[in-house]
Amino acid sequence: MMDRGQAYGDGLFETMRAHRGTLPWWDAHWARLARGGERLGIDLPDQSQLRARAGELLADGGDGVLKLLVIRGGVARGYAPAADAASQWQLERHPLPPPIPGGLRLQWCRTRLSVQPLLAGIKHCNRLEQVLARAECVAAGADEGLACDTDGNVVSATSANLFVLRDGAWLTPPLQRCGVAGTCRAALMAPLDAREAMLDIAAVESAQAVFLCNAVRGILPVANLGARRWSPHPAIAAARAALATLHPGLVPELE
């Protein structure tokens, strides 16, 4: 029988970068998972049990990516959730993704992100919008794509948060209406003295520098967005150096 994750995307997930057998940002990932569980009314599994399983998966002391899925318990027939069903969980280890040579090649996605504040910020399992947007990127030969919400405000890439440098200051779109509040994004706000700001397409394309970030790859500079080109910028190099002090596995992929 299908579970509620397969049937409705009724669950949460976290994707964590392991470094030498450790998970440096475990607490940050767990905090976001807990926010998602509270928002959706999903009871989380015992944290110590998950940490024990993570230890088994990383017993060789190596690097990699751990993906945690937490699915609401109960039968998949019918939208109404069971009041007392225990959640189901799965934790898997995957290899690190290969480096991307050179800066990222981005495009604007036609797929728009729905505005739904109840789901904004958390990493829930219903990702059909991102699936459609990433398919656009694959068809166009782009590394990633930037998506706007249905009102035309820039939100994020399909699997990363966005930072732009304007007038010497780092800005990132607010995520109270839609989008995922990334752990890497949160870690960078203070070191970069970044602030949230509503951005339109023109504001991104006229920025001095642009990068994407997530908890697996760290900071990835953007080289072009359609016809717009950016050269390597010292502010991005400084940001990547700052991030390396916050997570030892997130050293720069690009030189």
C-alpha cells in the first residue's frame, strides 16, 4: 500500500552534507524539521534514534549526503490525517554531487511558485513545481533556474537560495509567502550582513554579483543568466571563505 508521502507528498525531508563522518549542521536541519512538523502536525521520530542511524551510515568516517524523509503515518486513502498514527522515516546516504566547472549558467523558469504562507519556509515533500522548473532547465541545457512567485517576485532557484549584491550589500528574497528557508542561507545572513528584500527580475539582472547556495554544495557563483554575464567577484570569494569557517565540508568547489 502506498504511504501518504507517495500519495500526497504528506511529509518532510532534510538533505545534509556529511564531513568526515560528522553532520556539522545537524542542529540546524533538525530545527527546520521540527518547524515543519509543528506546521503540518506531524510527530517527529526520536532524534537519538536518527542520530544513531546516521552514525551507522557514516561509520567509515567519510563524506557524503544524508537524506532524511519523515512521512505522516496512516493509510494513504483519503486526505484526512489519522490522529494517532506514528510517523514513518527513512535515512539514506548518497555520494557527494560532482563539482560544477566554471560559474553557473542560469535561466528564468516559466514555472511560477504558488504563494502559500502555511507551507512557506519548510521543506515539505510536495515538490512538483520544482520538478517542472528543473525540467525546463534540463531542456535548455542550463545548470539551474530562477523562479518567481505568481505575483512576479523572485523567490529562489529550484534547489538553492539566491543572494544578489546591489550597491555593495547582499540581498536575498524573503520567504514568508513561498520557498524553502535554507540552512545555508540562514548561516550566511549574519556573516554577510545580508538582509531580505523583495526583488524583481530587473533587480537580479542588474546586480553586481549573484550566487546560489544550499547545504550540500555551499556557495555557487553565477556566471550568466540568459544574456547577462558576471565576472568572478571578490565579494563572492569572501563569502565562500566565510562559509568554510561555518561548515568544514563546504569549501569552495570553484576556483
